[in-house]
Amino acid sequence: MIEIGHFALVLAFALALVQATVPLVGTRIGDERMMASAGTVAVACFALTALSFAVLASAYALSDFSVANVWENSHSLKPMLYKITGTWGNHEGSMLLWVLILTFFGSLVAVFGGNLPASLKANVLAVQGMIGAVFLLFVLITSNPFVRLDPAPIEGRDLNPVLQDIGLAVHPPLLYLGYVGFSVCFSFAVAALIDGRIDAAWARWVRPWTLVAWVFLTGGIAMGSYWAYYELGWGGFWFWDPVENASFMPWLSGTALLHSAIVMEKRSALKIWTLLLSILTFSLSLLGTFLVRSGVLTSVHAFASDPSRGVFILCILVLFIGGSLALFALRASALTPGGLFQPISREGALVLNNLFLTTATATILVGTLYPLVVEAFSQDKISVGAPFFNLTFAPLMVPLLILVPFGPLLAWKRGDALAAAQRLMAAFALALLAVLITYLFIDGASVLAALGAGLGFWLIFGALTDLAVKSGAGSASLATMAKRFAGLPRSMFGTALAHLGLGLTVLGIVGTLGFGAEKILAMRPGETVEIADHTLRFDGIYPVRGPNYTESRGRFYLLDAAGNPKAEISSAKRLFPVRQTTTTEAGIRTMGFSQLYISLGDETTDGGTVVRIWWKPLVTLIWGGALVMMLGGAMSLADRRLRVGAPGRRRKPAEAATAGAT
Amino acid sequence: MTRKQKRFAVILGGLAFLGAATGLTFYALGQKASYFYMPADLASADVQPGQRIRLGGLVEDGTIVRGADASVSFAVTDHESSVKVSYKGVLPDLFREGQGVITEGSFGADGMFIADSVLAKHDERYMPKEVAEGLKEKGVWVESEGD
Amino acid sequence: MIFWVVAVALTLCASLAVLLPLTGRSREVAAAADHDLEVYRDQLAELDRDVARGAIPLAEAEQARAEIGRRIIRIGRSEKNEAQLTTSATGRLVRRVSAAAVLAVPLVSWGLYAGIGSPDLPSQPLAARLQKNPAQSTVDELVARAESHLAANPNDGRGWDVLAPIYVRMQRYSDAAAAYRHAIRLLGSTAARQSGLGEALANAAQGMVTADAQAAFEVARSLDPANPKANFYLALALAQEGRKDDAKAAWQAMFAELPSSSPWRQVVAQALAQTGENQAGDAGKMEPTGEAAADAAASMSEEDRNAMIETMVAGLDERLRNDPLDEDGWMKLMRSYLVLGRKEQAEGALKRGVEAFGGESEQARKLAAFGESLGLSLKE
């Protein structure tokens, strides 16, 4: 059974080779059958990869330690859920998951691409085939999850309790759906370069794919951030850690792509830029995939520990990033450039958005790779951390965020900034009011923090203004407004929701950083501490026995005004005896959108316990905002605008409808 | 403006913007990147009090002193020389004697290193590889402490 | 057998996936321009919807309509250059490429798989392995079966009691200590269990009698003052603390009281002999090593056991002379010599092993590190 999975993977590689070559020849000589073969082969390739992945997952579920990968990364005593999620909790398995998602997206293009021009579809699938073939070869040769052990060991080696966490289990697949989703945009870009023409359908197709990838990537990043927040016990939600940056860069450039694709679709402008952005976004995704998994980020020398894998990774990066950029340099001039527009216009606003986002991406790239470069060329080891990113990223983001509400209110081609500003007066007044209220009524609020809160509200009210204006506020009666509001295209809701979500996230970040409180102190049982108008009483430390761990649980009571306990919060240190590992379980209590966060430290000599308490106002909005952004993306995806029919007799209603659903 | 002039203006504006961003980036790199040192490196390096650095090494045996409140002091060593560190806060789960750690902060005027963060090895994603490598270079690798 | 059938079937399906579309009838495809036209038509329709809803001003809509119109005209112009005809030459090319593609699928897959696969290895899910007839199971499998039983019934004290000494023999010392602790908790403290716990703890600490281990031995001695294991290790603890004379006295007292049939006599005698040579630290490793031998050796008398180890070690040494590129073998040899208390020979083995692989090789470094962990140094 295991070997069937192994064989299926090899067979998938063979099919990917065919997928990468035959359709390409087909488009060169104009043979319809060769072009059409891409679809069937892509679907078959996905089926085989899925079979292979299912076999590996079942080997994990059944604890088949004759598979080296299972032996290294699993243990028969793991709970079933974590046995299965363990399939992608390691390098080999995660690369197989990556390929699985790649072939899955390829087969989606094949199945729902009926309304694409035949040669575009064939080229896109051929490029997908190339990526698939190279990655399958990488998996088979340097990271094969099906390497066998004979005789098989009787017990697996891994029972790491820190990794047994549902957040960590779901996080990589979401992230990969995002990374790999951008591969479709990349394939479209390269296909256009190969053909030397950009079809009108191009932008219509690239945008939904970007949206899909972007929605998943947003989810993946938010999930990772939340995991670090509650699991590491440090109370932070973003550390500017290289691993986080690796996923944030494609997100930023993907967001830029999302916006430039709108211009391309509506106005046939920015074509070449959009193409380049597609290539760059996927390149950053590749970088993200490899930098995290190969350990290059922690040190250049990690490359040397497994040279064959390292060299292969370098080859892949050079092949796809270098190759596509070279093709771009060669062919971009052959493409017809798009139309022109005034600087003050929707297009202009979107270009500005792109300028800020790509520059921000570049600064993060520099900050992330600079230590590697320094280490490679000198003996110095340096780290670039939060101070650097705060200094470079924030100045870029603030003007962008201020400008966001203007964009959707400007007309295409020739906009009127003054009119847009007038429409935004109400939102501006409300945001100003929010600044004043925050500054005057919240103790210890700095001017900067109050302005930050105002920025969040500005985004939120700006998004609402957009919806109000589009439904005809000011010129129509309430009834017509309601009617128009209900009839607005979903993409408009999508835009507004995404911008609103961004505002919520900004509000959450500002609330946590600007208005939060932190206390570190040693507490003895019975003592109370005040933090941001809340009184906490430390009850003591109690030993608790769990299924495979023992924990010392610190119990705290939240007191009401009269001094009576109204809620219990417990924070714990867990000891897993099998691994002799300790983990910290933070005690979190959510009140509205805010949270009290308690993390337990060591015991002091005089019978107290070190306790770190944070008051984190509005912290949940950080991830709530991301959820709203995802919802906005999903709304946009559901827009009927994306349902373009195929020409001629092949136009069938059912086909057109399913195409819209992708 | 003609088509060409307009494009030129846009490109110029973009370049100016990028230039500003690049300037800011490199200014920030110069200011905010913190160098990594092992205790023995400090003798040869010119580290000013107040300059932000990362200090890595092993927690020296018998040097952990816990204060009455949440403050703690310990020494970080690479078996050549050692540096006294003070820290206030919750130590990582894996913090113990002989453990590889990375502390981040700056030297006070009295030569005491005041850390605002302490990372221990195996902190899942935050493994101080630099410490391991630094120790290997100095020939004091932790795994072979059998003798 | 099933594997080959499935593999052939999969290959067939995959080849068909390539073959079918290539041999199907060639259908007329819409030209790319038609697709563009469709998109533009759709954009016009959308524009009409927006106008109907009042989402955009009429003037703006007119402008947009004119622009889309211009794009439609532009395709009309370029369409004429696109016509392509299939000639007989391309037909031949199509057939050749198709044949190559269809052939490539089985050739590449079977070729690559032959290189990296292990088709004869069946899958071995743990549950199925544990249900096999015990007589055919390996020791490891029996232990695993006991483990899964105990994971389900953690309060089976007798099970832990049986498993604990087996763990010691398998050199899984920390598991052994945990098992002894379970047995003590469930069945109560006896001298045998406490001294076993101490032994496991001491071995887990590479032969050092740690405070935990010492405490366990002391409990054992309080339960049975004549318990030889407890007495032996407590004396060893003295020796390790540097109190050689006290240790010697304790061992001598112990030796005097041991019945002549006791297997401990020789162990104690050896320890006494070694205290003179400052080798007390190694005396803790009295258990023979080598997994296969362990079971057999455990049931023999001490004399037979040592004799057996001697022959085994000699045989291993001989084999490594003829076949020196055996990393595990060298490790086993070093450990065995140490068990026999022959440090020089162990160091000799280390040196020979390193030389066999060449000083700079990875294996040599591994061996050196392993030797270092046993307290051996590579002398020039």
C-alpha cells in the first residue's frame, strides 16, 4: 500500500513532464488536440498526487513506522488528530502537501477554464506542469517522504507536545493555499509572455485567482499570529520574525497585485506592471516556502548541512525567479502597453497603492535578507528586529492608510479629488471626534495613540461612506437608497469590507500598543494587583494532572468593585515527563474585544511566583479584522462580473455559472 | 503635457519615492540592526553603553540570582569569559543553568548587561543557532560534555 | 503481487489520460479574438447594468462604452493575422510528439521508481504488527505490545513490574525508571523495585549514582539490608564522590557477607580490583550491552556471561579487522571493551575506526564524538 503511494507520486512526475511539454508544442504549431491534452493530464496528475498524499496520511494514522518519515515525526501515543496533521508537520510531508495544492489548482484551471482561449489555457497549464515537475522531482530526489525502513522500528520518535496544537496544524495548509494560489497568477503571467499577447480574459482570470490566494494567505498569517500570541506566552502578536516576514511579503505584493489587476481589468492599463507583479508575488511565495523550511533564515550555514537539498532549492529559485524575469525582460516590450490616465483618478490611486505596497515589501525583503548577506560576506552576525521594521514599515503604511478611503470614491480615468474629499467630510469628522474622545477621556492616552485610533476609525468610516455614496446617499430618498444598497454588486461590498477589516486591524494594533498595560511582579497567594481598572487576586498554585502531563496551575480571580470574585482565570506551566518539556499555558480572559493575559513565571525564593499580566485593549480586533478582510475577499469572488461566457456554440449556462464560482 | 513627458514625470516621481524609501531603509539598518556577540567577542569589539546588541552564550552554573520581585540576574558565558546580565520579567520555560540563551539589550554604565528579552534554545521557532555555532567555533560544543 | 497489479493499472490510466485527448477528433477552436470579444461584450452588459442601477454617471458610462468599442475595433483589425492552418508536416510532428509523450509516461515512471522504490516492502501498520502471533514477534514488538496494553491500563502494576527490568536490559533507562516508579506506586515499595529504580536512574545518568538514584538505593537497603544491588551501588556512590577508602570498605564488607553462589561476588571483586586503578567510574556499567546478546546474557551466570561477552567481542574485533567500514560495529566494540573495563583497547578501537574511515570523514567525526561521550579520547 505504501509503495502504491510512492509509485503514484513517480507517475505524477511523469505526467507533469508531459503536461509541461506537449501543450506548449501544441500552442506553437496550433494543434488543438495537443493543447486540450493539458486539461486531462492536469486532472490525472492531481488525482495521482492526491492518492499519494492519502497513502502517506494513512501511514501516519496507522503508525506505519516502516516509513522513515512517519518514524521520525510520529509516535503511536499521539492523539489521532495530531497523527494526521503530523503528515505536513515536517519538511518532506509539507512539500508533498505543497505539490498536492499545486496540482489541485492546476486541475481547477483545467476544469473551470472552459471559457479561456485555448492557447492561453494550454500555456497556463504547461507552466503549472513545469512547476509541478520540478517540485515533484525535488520531493522524490531530496525530500522523499516514502523512504522505507527495514526492519521497521516499533515506536516513532516524535511526541513534541508544543507541536500538538490545532492552530499549528491548520496554519501551514492555509499558508500553502495562499502561496501556491499565486502560482496560478504566475502561470498566467508566463503564459502571456510566451504567447506575446495579453488576452482580454487574462485580467478577469488573474483577479479571482489572486483573490483566492490572498484570502487564504490572510487567514494563514492571522492564524499564525494568533498561535504565537496564545501559545508562546509572550503576549505579542507579531514579532517581525523572519518566518513571519516570509509570509508577509507575498501578502503585501499580493495585495498590490489584487489592486493593479482591477485597473487592468477595467481599463486595460498597467498590463505589464500587473504581469511583473504576478511574477514577483509568486517568487516571494517560493522564497517564503523555502526560507522557512530549509532553515536558511536562521543561518546561511544551515544550507551546508544538507547540500543536495540546498543546491536543489537554489536551482529552483534561480530557474523560476530568474527564468521568468528573463522572459519578462525579453518579451515585455512586445506586449501592447495599456491606456493612459490622469494622476487624480481611480487608476492613479491604485498606482499609488501599488507604489507604497511594493516599497514596503522591498523594505521587509531587505530587512529579512540583510543579516544573511552580512553573514555570508563577513563573520558578523547581526539581527534585524522590530526596531528596524517599525522605523521603515510604519512611515510607509501611515500615508497609505490615510489615502485608502479616497480610492474607491474617485472616478475612473479622470477623478475629482475635491468631490471625494467632500464626500468624506462626515467620515473625517467622525474620526476626528474619535481622536478627541480618546485623547480626553482615556487616561494616559498619548497624542500619537489617539491619532492612531483616529486612523482606524477613519478607515472604518471611510469604507462605510463608500457604501453610502454608492447607494446614492445625499441625492436619493431613503427607500431608493435601500433598494440600491441591496442591488450593489458584491465586489463593491467586498472592497468596503476589506477596507473596513483593515481599519479594525489597525484599531486593534493601536489599542494594544497604545493603550495596553503590562505588569511584571512577584505575587504571593492572596495578594491582589490592579491593572487598567481591573483587580486580580492571586489564589495560589495548584498541581493538576493531565492525560500526558502534569501542570502547576496558577489560579487568579477577577474581582468586582466590592472585592468579590466574578471570574476565574488560570494560567499554567505544563511539564510533559516523556519529553521533559515544559510549556506555558497563558491564561486569557476576553472582555468585549479586549483581553487580560496572564503568563506564569518561575517561583521566587520567598514563596512568591513571578507573574506577567497584560491588559490588551481591543486585541481581538487584530484577527477579527483579518477575518473581515477574508470575508471581503470572498464576497468579491462571488461577484457575477466574473462569469464571462465562452464564445460560440460552447457557451452553456451551466459552464458559465461554475466558472463564476471559482 | 505630452504622453512622453507624462510618463517621464510619473517615473521620476516613482524613483524619487523609491530613493527616499531606500535612504530610510539603510538609515534604519545602520541604526537598528543589532549585532550578535559572544562574551569573549566583547573584548575586541567596541560596544558602547546603550548600544543595542544581542548577547548569546550559556547560562553559567551557579550564577542565577533571583531577586525579591520578578528581577533575576545571571551570567552568560562561552567558557572563555562571562558577562553579568540582569533581566526583569518571565524567563522562558527552558531557561536553566547550562542552557544556551540569547539575550537582547544593552550595557548599562556599570558594565552590567541589561536585557529586555531572553530567548532559550528550543523555543520552538526561536532557536538561537548563533549560540551553537559560536560555541562550535570556540570548540566548546555542548553535546560532548561527557568528559 | 497486488502492488504490481495496481501499479500496472495506474500506469495504464495515466497513459490513457495522455493518449485519449491526443487521438480524439480535432475540434474547431474559437480564435482568441472571439474570446476577447466575449469579454468586451460582457463589459458592455455590465456597464448597462451599472447605468440602470445608477451606479455611475451617464457621461462616464458613455466614455467607457466608447473605450470598449475602440478595443473591439482593435481586435477586428488584428484578427486577420491570426489564421493558422494545419499542414501535413505539422500532422506528422503531432503524431511523433504524441507517441513520445505516451511512451514517456511508463518509461519515466517505471525507470525512476526502479531506482528509488522498494516494491517488496509491505506496509506495516503498528496495530497489525501487534496482533501477530507472539512467538513470531521480536522482543521490540513484544515490548511495544506491553506498552500499548499499559497505555490503555496504566494501573496494571504487575505489567509495569515485568516491563521495568526488560527496559533496563534494552538500555531504555528513563523508561525503566518510569516503569519502576509506576510499579512502586501501584504495588508498593520493595527492595527489588527500589534497587531496580536506582539502577535505572544511575544508568540513565551514564553510570553516575545521582541523588535520586542514591535515595532509591537507600530505601531499598532500609527494606532489605542485605540487598546486594543496593549495597553495591551505594558503595559505588561513595567511590564516585571520591571517598575511595569508604567505598572499598563497604565493598569488602559486602564481599564477606555474600554467599559463594552469588553472581555479585565477581562484580564486587572486579570493582575492588578497579578501585586500586582509579577506574571506579566505569564499574557502574556492569550490564553487558548489545541488544541481541542482552537477553541471552541476562539468564546466564555471571561467569558464563563474561565468557560469552569475551568471545563476542573477540569475534567483533576480528570481523572489523576484515571489514573496517562498519560504523555501528566500531561503536559496539568500543562500548564492549569499556564494559569489560579495558579502556586502552577501547581507545585502540576508536583509533582504528577513525583511521578506517579517514580522519576527516563524517563517520570518523561521529565515532570520535561517540567515543568522547564514553570518556574516550583520540590520542595521537
